[in-house]
Amino acid sequence: MGLLPYVNLILGEIWAGVDIHKEEVGDNLAACIWEPSLVKKNAIIAATEAVCLVLSIDQTVKNVRTPSGGQMPGLPGMQ
């Protein structure tokens, strides 16, 4: 099946979707299958938030820690 649903979308068949009963691409409008755009919007928002969280954790792990005492090593006059 692979790319067949995408080919149908490119050709302008906006209601093309996978019919799991027939195992082929079918007309979702005729089958009364409507996926609101709100579901897609929420999925994109959730994915974006997850990526931001992963990136912020990555930055936290990468931060260089100072030795105990809070001073940066090698600064003159702070011994």
C-alpha cells in the first residue's frame, strides 16, 4: 500500500483514505469518515511541545557544571 494514499492526495482526491475492511484506498466522504482538522492541529501542537521539552532537557544535560564553591576555575584574583 505504501505511498498510494499520498499519490491520491497529490492528484487532488482530498477525501482519499485507507479502507481497513477492503485493504485499499477508498473515499472517506462516502464512508462517512470525517477527521476534523482540530485533531491534526492538536497532534502538531503536542508534537511541537514534546520536541521543545526534549531540546530543553538536552540543553540542561549539556551545561558545564562549576566545581563546588561556585567559582569558575582559572579566574585570576579569586583564590
